[in-house]
Amino acid sequence: MLTKRLMCQLLNVKNTVIDDYQYFESDESIVFYVHPTKGQQCRCGICGRKSPFYDIPSNSNRLWRCMDIGLHMVYLCSDTVRVKCKEHGVRTAAVPWARHNSRFTIDFEHTLAWLSVNCSKEAISKFMRVSWNTVGPVISRVRKELDPHPESRFDNLRCIGIDETSYRKGHTYMTVVVNHDTGNVIWLGDGHDEIVLSEFFKLLTRKQRASIKYVSADGASWIKTCVKKYCPKAKRCLDPFHVVTWANEALSQIRRDAWNEARGKKPVKRKPGRPKKDSQPSMEIAEAIKGSKYALGKNPENLTVNQQAKLELIANTDPRLWEGYQLKEGLRCIFKLDYSAGRSALKEWIKQAEESSTEAFRELGRKIKENHFKAILDTLKYGLSNAMNEAINNKIKLTIRMAYGFRNIPNMFDMIMLRCSDITVPLPWSNEYKYGTLIQR
């Protein structure tokens, strides 16, 4: 027969007395009947302070799911009492093997949280023999214990990235703030507007806001407004990918208009008189534009032979579309230059865009000149982009997809912080834990 001391080591519990155990053949489970040691009895479930006994609730006998032993599910069974805490009032007394308001042991919860970070929903449910609906609250409890001071991430901030990403259908977004120096998520907000981002900056002290020197973001006006309001001395760097995306969108608009005109869907205003002998027929222009989307959007060094031929055909048949392509490539190449050369090239590009024959690029030239000129120059000077934010966004989407979505937003945020921040979820047999207790370092 196993000794009680060996049983405690098998269950990895501390300050616990094992009274008896019983095996149930019906569901192949083992139940250990336990109670806390004298020093751990009558403690508040929230603060853990010794408190006077209040009463014994009607449903005092409770079960806590423990780590499996072999193929058998294991439970701890104990009677609970209620105490009257000076600070928190009448509460269920704490037990040393589990957290307050939890029916799982500490080891079981940490194993469940570790698996949720590394495995899919189906794998967790089958391996741990639990419902996925129970995992969300476990994640929140583990995150709360492992991250008791989340505001400490705001200390010594120097370079941050701000971006938004969708987490549900119907244009439902969250705001993500990343520390570029550590590569970790430091804050999440439900929504993507000035009010949501202001909540982040309000959490920071004046000294913490003053320490932020660089901010990378896209061209959203609400990010620009918040950064200017709360960190007026910080340099706002505009992500090159988003700037080139604006040029690609303008080019796509020109391509669509040219395609519709070539097919006769839109009336083309032509000069009076007979067409010139060297003018191209509409069908030839339409053939040149057809299937040119990827050729126009790709970088020249990545073009295939067929795509290069398509661009040559566009250059010979549609001057307006070819002009837009050259403007797009000119804007992209600016980000490969150093600060002094890039400054001159950007001024020249804006001048060419304002003199363009297409309204799309004239509007883009005005947009960059009036709203984002200084931010692009800061990007060239400091070499900062939102690439890290985009990588984190992909990781967030993968996290949500592995969980088949989240109904509870706080649980989702806690899950993202466990995966994408500096929190490490230890397994029960790691050196950071002993007898179900976190070793503070």
C-alpha cells in the first residue's frame, strides 16, 4: 500500500493531509479524500489571510480535478467552510491545492494553460478530457497569477508599434501595441479608434509617456492624433508597406478605369476627327490590360517572363497606366535610399504625382505632402517599420483560429498575452514550481 507521504508527492500537493482514497470502477477514476493542514485552514479565498470561521455551506463537499495517474482521472475531495474576512466579507475558505473559485488543481490548470498556448482546441479537449468552455477561465486565472503587475511593461518604453487587427467577422478589430525593443505585446484594446488608443496612453505615467521616442504605425488619423496629444516629442514613423499599398490602390483604380474604357463600359470622350493611323484599337488595349494585376503589383526583380512581356505591352499601349506603374515603383524605391537622398527623391516624387495625368496619384501626392511627409522622412532616418506588428498580428490570428474563436473577449486577450508577451507558462515539473507553488524569483 502506498504511504500518504508518497501519495502527496504523486499528487504534487503541499500543506495537504490525505485521509483516504477510493477507486471507482464505473468511470475508472481515483478520489483522494484530503483536508488542509492546520496552518492553512480558515483562510480567506481571495487574500489568504487567517479569518474567523463563519459557517459550513450546504454543499460543502467538493471535488477538484487533478493530474491523471496513468489512464485514470484523479480527483481531490474535501469539505469546505466559509470564513468572514475583514476586507472581503464572507468567502469560501482557501485550499492550498487550488485557486479560488476553481475546481481544478494548480498543476492541472498550468498544464491546461501550457497546452492551450501550444496546441489546438480539439487536441486539448481529447488529451485532458475537459470541455473547451472550461479552458477560457483557466487561462485568465493563470495569466492573473503569472502577470500580477502588467503595468511594469510600460517602464522604460522607448520604441513602440501600434496597429489594429481583426479577430471576428464583420470588421471587428482590436488595437495591438508592441514594444519593438523586446518584440512583445504590451497592451490590447477592444476596438480601433482614438478613444480605445487613448485608454493605453492614460495608463502610462507622465514619465513613461516621455520615455517613448519612436512610434511606428500606419497612416490612420486616430493614431496620429493620439501620438501627437500624449507623446508630442515622439517621432512617428510611417510603415513603408502601407505607403506602397496606397500607391498600389491608386494604380489598381487606374487599371480598372482603363479596362472599363477599353471594353466600352464607360463612354470615352474622344477628340473630334478621324483617329490617327498609329492609334491602338480598344481591343488591343483591353488585351494588354487583361491579367495585368499581378504584373503591375509585383516588384520588377520578381517578375516572370510572361509578366515582363505584359508590362512591355502596357508601356506600348496605355501611357496612363504605365505612368501610374512608374510612380508606384518610384515611391517604393524611395524607402531603399538613405535619409538625404530619400528626402530629395520624395520631394521630386510628390512633384511628379501632383503633375500626373491621373486623379488617383494627384490625390495621393497631396495626401503624402500634407499629412505624412515628415513621418516618411522619420521612417527613412530611423529605419522603423511595422513589420514586427504584422508578425504579431499573424500570431494573434493563428491563436484565435486554433481556438476556433473566442466568445469571451477578456479570455481571448489573456490567451494572446500568454502567447505573445513575455509571460512564460511553466509546466508542473519545471524548476519554477514545487508542490504546486510558484517559486518567485
